[in-house]
Amino acid sequence: MPTSALIELCILIPACGALFIAVSGRSPNLREGITLSTALGLLCVVAALYLRPDALHLAPIILGEPLPGLQFKLALEPLGMLFAGIASLLWVITSLYTIGYMRGNSESHQTRLYVCFAIALASTMGIALAGNLITMFLFYELLTMSTYPLVAHKQDHDAIAGGRFYLGILISTSVGLLLPAIIWVWQLSGTTNFTPGGILGSQLEPATVTMLLLMFAYGIGKAALMPIHRWLPEAMVAPTPVSALLHAVAVVKAGVFCMVKVVLYIFGVELLSASGSNVILTSIAGFTIVTASIIALRQDNLKRRLAYSTISQLSYITLAVSLLTPQAITGAAFHIASHAFGKITLFFAAGAIYTAAHKTRVSELNGIGRRMPVTMCAFAVASLSMIGLPPAGGFLSKWYIFQGAMVNDNLAVVALFLCSTLLNTSYLLPIVYVAFFKKESHPPHNAHGEAPLTMVIALTATAMLSLILFFWPQIPLHLASMLPGVGQ
């Protein structure tokens, strides 16, 4: 099969899967079988692309040209390959987890959820494979629209309010800031194509570069930089599999992916370094890292604590790419993978606790590790990754970012790292401690053990991926080595 056909299949497989899932809704076993088959099919296609030596050098695929010079195109590059691989792998595991969660909690509207999941993954693949800003924007908006029903899934007052907040923030930022920024880039350069080293001329005034960079930073609301972050904790009204999708598989990863892509392929390292605009982005990301961590400390609701943790951890990626050093850019790409595996495990564990024990608050978790040892061991591994301690993948990504800061003697970023590490430890490790070493304050009326088997298998698999990433990091490091600013 031609490589170009494989690239197109990355979008077509989940899109067609959504259609087949919709028509099979009356047969739960068939519906879930189609979901798993579609996810496995997508993973196989992405793996085949990675193994094709010509995939990263293929000419762009033109999907259409509604107006002269306005093209929708697909093109594969190393960062997109990494993002597509992570999303397709985690969709398989998330699908398995979702089956156990939705059945274990007797959730309604299950078919709609699986359909929206598939459309969201098709949109994610479109973002990963976008060849220019116009195509990226199209799939970015489609991802927002397809995940709105997931956030509002329960259709009670809180879910509807959270869904509206989610939709309102992400649409207003993308239409009000991201789209004008794309148009401005088009006017300045005559193109919106992603090009290694950037497409904006070096003659731009520093003030222009700074303004344009800020428009992208806040227009890409899914990157959750403060103060454009409130949609993320508000979206925690969604079922836990949706939270996993938001925090690890698609939405927030699409945000930071777009941010890294814009820095490396639209602005370029040389332009940002010469203008000094990257310092502002570093400051915003640093402020978000510390502030979100402090807020996380105060959250008793487990999912909200993890949501603010996500806001903090995402900004590591933005901060890293803003440092513009090869080591830091490598760390930014690597952290997309390590955060995905670690954070999805934490949310899987939260959902397992809710399903088995009906507990949602940190203050209720005393002794839970004795009843659910597998779940809480996975939570512990993922916590190590979030903190940046071995033997979890988060250690490597944060080590590269730390090295990137040390290259330029950026002591402010080094101090930020130390402070953030202490804060991460403070809001995650106490959960592990009370789960294993404190007695239950409110023993349940009915004894419970682990969550349904499919959920336990899924969270164990993602925890293992965090460990595997530490011992065998070759794939993400290989792809990161080919990024602009690293391999040139």
C-alpha cells in the first residue's frame, strides 16, 4: 500500500469506525468490538508508517483547495509521528478501560460516547498530520466540537454548565486569537505551510513577533496556559474515560503539540532567539507551572487535583520549547509521551476507585491501597513519573529540560524546577502514603476489591508504559532528534 494511502487511513479509519459504531448501538458487544477493532486498526497503520523509511520525506497530500492558495493538506513530520503514535496506542487501552467503566457504572448513552471518541481520534490524527496552519485549525475546531458531548455526557446541571464553559472558552480563544494569528502569518509570509526553521522573515520587529507569539499561545487554548485554563477543571464533570481522553490522549496533548509545532515550524528557533520573544513565553509557562501546582495542593476532589496537575505539567512542554536549546526541545517532545502515559494512569486509577469504592475525594482514600493494591501501585508509578523520579519516563523528559536550562545558565528555570518538584511531591505522594499506610476512616458497608478486570488491565498497561519509557526511550528520542533546532 502506498505511504500516502496510509496517511489518509489514519483519519479515515476512526471516522469510518464512528459510523459503524453508530449503526451497531443496539448490540453492545458488537459496538464495543468495533471500537476495539477500529482502535487496533489505527495503531497498526501508524506503526506501519513509522516503519516506512519514506514516510517522513513524502510530499504533502492535498485534500482540497476551496479558495486559490487556501489548501487543506496532510504532511508527516517527526513530531506528528510521535503524537500520532501516542494517541493511537492510548486509544486502544482507553477503549478497553471505557468498556469496563461504562458497564461497571451502568452509564447511559454509551453509543454516543463511543462515536464521539472515534470522531475525536480522527480529529487528533488530523492535527498530528496537518501540513499547514489552515488544516490544523480545521481539525482543532472539529476536536473541540466532538469532545463537547463527552464533557456534557451526564446531561445534568453540572455537566451542561461544564460543557458550555468548555466550549465557550475553547471556541472563543481559537476564533478570537488563533484564527487571526493564522491570517496574520499568511499576510506576512504568503503561506501557512509548516516548514522546518519557520516561515516568518527575520526582518520582523520584535514587538510584532511577541504579539503574534502571544496570540498563538492563548489562541491555542487547549495548551491551558493561565489564565486560559479554567475549562480544564470545569470539564472534570465528565466520566473518567473522557477525562483520560482530555488529559492524555487527545485534547490537551493537541494543545501543546500545536504550540511546539508553531514555535519550531512557523516562528523558528533563530527568529525567536533574535527577538527575545521566547522569554515572555518562558515566563508565562513558569508562572502556570507553579501556580497550578499550588492550587492542586488545595483540591480535595481527586479529579480536580489531577486536573490542576495537568495544567502544570503541560506547561513544562511549553516552557521547554521556549528555551530553544536542543536538549530542551528534546525534553518537550519526550514529555508529550511521558506525561501521556503517567497522567492517563492517574485518571484510570481515579476512575477505578470511583467504580469499585464510590470515592472521589483525597480525604476518603485512607487504606484504599489494601483493598485495591494493583490500582494504587499503578498510581504510585505514575506519580513518580509526574514528579520526575526514576524509574519512570517522566524523569528522562524533565532531565532533558533541566539540561536545556543549564546550557544557557538559566538559573531562574532551574529554581523553578526545584520548586515545582517539591510541589508535585506534596500533592501526589501523600495520596500514595495514606492509601497504603493509614487505616480506613470510613470502611465501606460492602467489601470491595479491584475495579472490573478490563479497567485494571488498562491502568496496569499504562503504568508499565511509564516504566518501559524509562528503560527503552529510543523511539521518542529518535523522532525528537530529527526536529528543527535539535537535528539541524
